[in-house]
Amino acid sequence: MQFLNVHFVGAVETYKMSISEGVSMDTFRIIEIYGIYSFIAILFIFLGTKVLRRNKANRVNQMFSLCFFTTGGGLLINLIYAPLTDPVALVFLNLLTTYFACLGLVFLLVGVAIIYKSNTVVTDRKKEVVIIAYAIALVVFFFIPDNATVNLSDYSIIWGLGFIIYGICVTQVVFGATLVLSGLFLKTFEDRAFKIRFLQFIVGLFLLDYILVQNFLLNGLIWPRSIIFTLISLLVIPAAILLYNGIIKQTSD
């Protein structure tokens, strides 16, 4: 496997010119990256902090807060590489953003497993094995042949088909496992109010997964994507709030 096998589309002359002159982002792009994405990143980190402050020693709190922190951190990386012109740096930071965005799913899985099966069943050893195995599976992102292409006309990143298929398959395994455990846990509720609250978590999980899948698919297309990306990314806001509202009663103060 070759690390960061970067390819290009678009005129090389365009690349040489932009290296010397820099990248000029239009107003909409600036608002999208430094306005909307910044707000979403701060929201995730804020919610993660609120969950963790309820009880830092509680393992459920730790897992759910890590989901918010990794997702928010990935979005912050997105802010760093937006104005860059170096193709290798663009691809690396783009993949790093995707890595952290996808990594958040495994913390939801472990968190739900703990509240469903308890700490005695989901031991630290089992938790670490699941998290490390998934994290390693995501590292493969950086070594997939033709994983990403840089469009030199606007410096957008176009993901290869193999990368898209692999990313969707890996994330859907974790999403499916989380959904199954969530459904089993939901059946244990007798109180209608608690059941409705946890349903918010499941809806938020679906939204988050939908955004991830659509991101994989849209990044494989060469077309003007800003408005579509923005509309889809806005779904992250209700997803984060629903996840938080759905789990907050399951975490310890």
C-alpha cells in the first residue's frame, strides 16, 4: 500500500498559478467554512463538555463525550485546510477530517453497549478492543490506492470508488451494531417518557449516519457541491441535539 496516493484533475498551469497567487475563496465558501462549520464544531464540543461535566469518572459519559469531541475536532481540522493549495496537505487533512468524523460512531456503540449490558459485561478490555479495531480499520483510509484526487480548478477533493465503498462498509458495520443495541435497549423501557426520549437518540443516530453516507457519495462526484454540502451539513445540528437529549437521562450526574 502507498500512503496518500495523490492524483490530480484540472490544468497543471492552474495549480502553478494558485501556488504563487494563493486561493481566493468566494463569500459563500467563507461563510460555509468559517461560519457554519465553525458553529457546528463548537456545538459538538460544547455538548461533549456538558456530558462529561455530569460525571467525568462515568464510562458512559466518557464514551458519549468522545463522540462529540472527535466529530467536533474533525470539523475544526476542516477549517485549517480550506485555504491551502498544497495537494498532499489537502488530501491528508481531508482524510484526517473524515477519519475523526467516522471515529465518533464507535464511541456511540460502546456507550450504548455499556448502558445496555452494564460495566460488568462491557469490560475495559472489551471496550478497548472494539475502539482500537475500528480505529485501525479507519487508518486504512490513508493507504487505499487512488483514495483521493485533487481538482486543481477549485481544490476540491474527489474520493475514489474504492475509498467510498470501503468507508461506507466500515461505518455501516458500526452503525448497524449501534442501532441493534439501541433497539434492544429501547425494549427494556417501561416508562413511555423515557422511551420517547431515547427514541430521540435513535433518530439522531440515523441523521448522523445519513450525513456520513451522503458525504462519502457526494465527495465522489465532480460537480458544484457547495450548496448541497451545506444543506446536508446543517442536518448535523439537529442530529447533535437529538443525540444529546436522547442520552442525557442515561448518563450519571
